Amino acid sequence: MPVNLLPPVAAALHPIDGVRIGVVQAGVRKAGRKDVTLLLIEPSASVGGVFTQNRFCAAPVQVCREHLAAGHGVRAIIVNTGNANAGTGEDGLMRARATCIAVAQALEVAPEQVLPLSTGVIMEPLPHQRIIDAVPQAIALARADAWGEAAEGIMTTDTVPKAFSAQAQVQGVTVSVTGISKGAGMIRPNMATMLGFLATDAAIAPELMRDLAFELSEGSFNRVTVDGDTSTNDSFLVIATGRAGHAPITDWAQPGAMALKNAMLDVARQLAQAIVRDGEGATKFITVRVEGGRDALECRQVAYAIAHSPLVKTAFYASDPNLGRILAAVGYAGIPDLDQTRIDLYLDDVHVARQGGRHPDYREEDGQRVMKQTEITVRVVLGRGTATDTVWTCDFSHDYVSINADYRS
Amino acid sequence: MPVNLLPPVAAALHPIDGVRIGVVQAGVRKAGRKDVTLLLIEPSASVGGVFTQNRFCAAPVQVCREHLAAGHGVRAIIVNTGNANAGTGEDGLMRARATCIAVAQALEVAPEQVLPLSTGVIMEPLPHQRIIDAVPQAIALARADAWGEAAEGIMTTDTVPKAFSAQAQVQGVTVSVTGISKGAGMIRPNMATMLGFLATDAAIAPELMRDLAFELSEGSFNRVTVDGDTSTNDSFLVIATGRAGHAPITDWAQPGAMALKNAMLDVARQLAQAIVRDGEGATKFITVRVEGGRDALECRQVAYAIAHSPLVKTAFYASDPNLGRILAAVGYAGIPDLDQTRIDLYLDDVHVARQGGRHPDYREEDGQRVMKQTEITVRVVLGRGTATDTVWTCDFSHDYVSINADYRS
């Protein structure tokens, strides 16, 4: 059961002029589910992407990086579930490239204009011929209003499709932003790499796109964690089709540009948080906010230490205000000169620890009350400076173990 | 059920001349179990210690560091279970010091010659008066052959007491080494800080003791992990009473010195591995060996990434040869210039991956066979150099979640 996350309402998802989507069943996964999603993109579009920092990155990630670096623009993105094409060596690269060539031929574009994305089991050969065989049907079916289907098409162990939309005004023109994401843990049996796509009909200069994708991911996908395992395939792509009709944004100081960026960040953050809300076995959504650091990096380090601790996460699952576990995680987060006597801890509005010790007014029943909620904010004040950072995570339940211990079927 | 770990046979534990131990029930824990262990140490002894790197270290850890730094020698170590005296601020320091003063008065030694150790729930005030009240009985009961009782006295969620002995020849004299440890996860509800004590009747110069404790811990306690949570209270103390009658070791190049050190390392390693074998919910004992690194540090980094991955650990629990998860952990271990095409992976004798991809001869049934064992060695070859390092861990089961999600009782 995802935490406070409902399936998207298709009518609320704005189509993005310049992007059409076809979703088909190619037989990559054995289950009778749609497993190939093809995004067709008009030539006017600018595209930027960021990818996993995992050094064991999958073949499609390597090909995406090459193709984006070639700078010929992107005309199609082909996504398959059921197989990650990771840990597959040279043979895996060949299969990812063959898929791009087939899509390029069907669309009469260059192979470098096609980005391949895969998610699923790793160390198994990608059945790329099945994907190639499904391309004509995906092209034939492609529609602008298929974002809801696309959100379903890229699901693996996700229990709910994830799609959000927003609008903004740029130079008097209404522009739309629509995005989809998937992911619930890391990898199969729970084929749960994180994938995210964000598209807008706004016009953004191509040279801004890489940094934009990075900046949006820093405020969203790079601030969530389910189990701390960084997938081999994580990818986030941003598409700006330029069809809305305003003058292209070449500088974020231009009028309306920040309204657009904020709308994109809002959608990206909802997509990222939806992954946590649908985290494997999640029963609670937890915001970890660290304040009073010397810089944002050390705040993030502390936030991730808390968000990754199995002991903290099982205590949240049990609604147990065993809050010393949070202080212990703060202590081992790796700040060498941290002074424990300056640290305060809050659970929502409850002041749990002051100057490194239990607050004299703290009562266990107050901690208990907050721990029982499905949405909880942990706030740590380091007392070292003015920087802050925030990470979103979920608890750690029996179901996480069950989901991840099931034999691959 | 611990993994291949039997309770110690008391008769096999060598008494250490110069150390006597009293174990009593002081009522720190509510359960009717012995919860205070007092080690009395003759004035001839040298003592060294290493402590948690957690910046939220407990009050007793701070007091131990001060007292060892004072350099007046150590005449007693007092250990309580049931309360960690961590996250307790100035008040906690006061209580730890009061305990030392009481022990010192009873023994007519200086308070700086007493080391306090605590393990248990954190952020609760230590009932130090109960400990103090129990000191006379502990002194009256103290015996040299009580190592088995001591191993039981320091247990918290441990299911089996942990004690090992060895002997070595130094300058024609037989010296004995006996040690005890406790720990099964991190902290309460599973009061599971790691504590370790090693004593020998060999004579070792006091100035060697700190480095010796560090070196022994580096080959043992610093190479094990259950859940990656570093406790606020982890402590490891080494005592050399000098009663065996040989000339003191002042240099490890002296005859027989290395035999002694190897015997101590052997006992320390068994104590550390016993903690993993009795890890919360453990069903398998896993050795992660990383070879072919540029230096030992990067090998250790990779080994810990594997040993901490919840996805890897749940796969071991399920006996699922989902070995891509191991490659993914290698990839995110943080070696920036890692070349995935040079990496090989073995599961015991089975060659799973070669040059970053699935080995052509690898068959799932071979991986499955090894995964079903209770003792498994994961071997990763990085192909970057000649350094190696090894870490020991356990799998991650439903019982881990159950044990850590139970409300504190």
C-alpha cells in the first residue's frame, strides 16, 4: 500500500505539444504487461539528461551518454522494462545500439538521435529483437495524450503509476509541464531502477538543458532514498519541445523563466516523492530536514545517515519513539568535529533532544503520537551554521524483506 | 539461531593470572538477569583501548578516554547492560564518574584507574546508584575462572555468550589469551552495542597497548558489520597483566612477540566473527573478500558497500543468486575511476562474472548451490592492483525487522 499516493487522473495530465507516446507489449517480461514505451519527439525539442553515478552503469546508460554528447538532438526515447541490460559487457552495448538503429530507421533519423533506457533484471541478455519487432506498433499507436499509459508502461514493482502535471506563464504564454517516474527499490527481482521523464512545451535553449536536468534532479530525485542502493540504470530526462510559441529561454533571469523552472521542480519533486511513497514495503513517508550546518553538503550527509539507517527505519515502521537511534546516526554521519552538546532533535513539533541530551519536557507519549502518523518530519539542528538540506525516505518493514527475498519468478 | 556458533565450554577458557571477575544482578535491566560485570586488574597490568568513532559517543566512552589518557593504569573495569548512558549530556557524564568514584573507593585506588562501560537503551538516565550498590557483592564474588560468566553478564540481545581462548609461547613461557565480546546489531530495543575485552598474562610495555588495541581491532571488530549502524558505545579493551614471568615485550620484533600477537588476533577475530554469527536475525555467515585494488582502503570500501546493501543481504537470506545486486554495489562503492570491464566476481569457487559481464560458463544452478550454504565467500577482483581486504557480515532476514521493530519492553 503506497503512502498517501493515488493513481493519476488521466484528464489532469496535460499533453505536451511535440511529444507523442506509444506503449506496447513486446514480451520482454513474461507477465502479460505492456513493457515497451516509445516517446516520439519533434525536431524543435531540446533534451537534457542525468544518469546514475554507479560505475557499473548499464549499457543503455552508456549509450544515452554517448548519444546526448553527440549533440544531434533527440527524436525518440525507447524504454523497456523486464531487463536492465546491465552487467552485460560489450554484448549489452551492441544490443542497446541495435535497438537505437532499428528505431532510427523506422523514423528516418540518425541512431544518435535515439536514447535507449532499460530497467529490470541485471546480468541477463536483453531480448532486443523483441523490442525491435514492437517498434512499428508503438509508432502507429503514438498519441499526445498517452502520459497515463506511459506511466503504467514503465512500471515494474511499482504499485501505482506516477504522473504529475503543472502549468506556468512564460511571456504571457501558458506552458505545460508533465512528467512520469517509476521506481520502488533498486533492482529486480524488484526491477525497480528509478526512471524519470519531464516534458514541457516551453522553449529552452539546448545549452541550458544538461544543467537544468542536473538542477531539477538535485531538488528531487537526488534527495530521495528507499534502501540506499544506487541502481545501475537510474536516468532522468528533461524534454523542452519549444512548441508553446514564446521566445526561447537562454537565461534563467529572463521574465517568466523562474516560474517555469519552479513548475518543473514542483513536478520533479512530486515524481521523486511518489517513488518513496510507493517504496517497497513502505508504510510511512518521512521528511528528514537537517538545519544549522556549515554547508548543505554536511546537512545532506547527516540526513542520508538517518534516512539509510536500518535501525531508524525499523523504529519508524514500529511507531517506536526509539529516538536515540536518530542521534546515533547523526553521530556516525562522518562530520569529524561534530559537537554533540550543540545538537537538537525534533519530531514534527515535539522537541525531543536539546544540547545532545533528552529534553527535560520530552514525554514518550508525545514522541509516540508523532511516530504513529503516516507523514513524519524529523528535524535535526546541528548548531554549526545556517545551511540546511532535506531528504525524503520511507520506513523499513517486513514487506521490504519479503519483496526482496522472493525468488525471481 | 546463530550461524555455526556454540556456547563456550567454560573449562576451555584459560583464566588470566591478574584478572578476577565478579558478575552480579544490580537491577539495571528489569529482567531477572545479571547486568553488572566487574573486572579487577592487578597493578602490574598494561591496558589499551579503542572506542567508537561515533561523534554521539556515550558518557562512559568519554570517561574511558579521559581515564586512559591520564596514564595512571587501570585497576578495574565496570560494565553494565540495560542502559547505554548515551545521549544523556552532562548529567550522564556525572553518573559515569560517580560510578568510577564508588568502585575506586571500594578498591582504594584512584577514580582515573576505573573504566566504565555501558550498553543498552539510549537517552535514558543511568540508574547509577543501583550499580554502585552492587559493587561490594561483585568484589566479594570475583574469581579468576569466571570468563564464561562474564561473557553471559555482558550479553543483551545476544543469543549465545561469546568467549574464546588461545595460548602461545613467549621466551619459553606459555602465555594465555582469553577474550569475551557481545553485540548483535546496534542499540536497544536491542541493546546491542559491540563490547570486546581481551586479556593475557603476557607482559607488554604500556606504551605499546594503544596501538596494539587499534591493530587487533582493525583485523577483527573493524571488519564486521551487521546493519552498518555504528553504536554510540562500541569499546574494545586489551589487558596484559604481565604475570606470566617473561621479560616485557617492548618491540614486536622480539622473539615470541609475534606468536603472542597472532594468538591475540586469532581470539579477537573469533570474538568479532561471533558477533556476526549471532547477528540479529542472521541465518548465514558471509565473507566478503575484495582483491586487486590499488590499496586496502578501496578494497574495504567495496567490501562494505556489498556487506551493507539491504538488497544483497536479502538475496542471501532468500538463497537467491541475484548476483547483479553485488555488481551494482561494487559500482556505487565510490571508486570514481572504476572500470567495470575489469571486474570479476566469484561465489566460493563459482566464477559468476568476468570482465564486468556474466561469465559464459556460469550456470544459475551453480550460484544457487553456493547461495544455499550457511557459510559463503563473495570474492570480487577489481583488476586495478594487488591490495586486498576482507569484511564479515550476515544476511538480512524477516527476524531482523521483527527484532528491531518490537516496541521496547
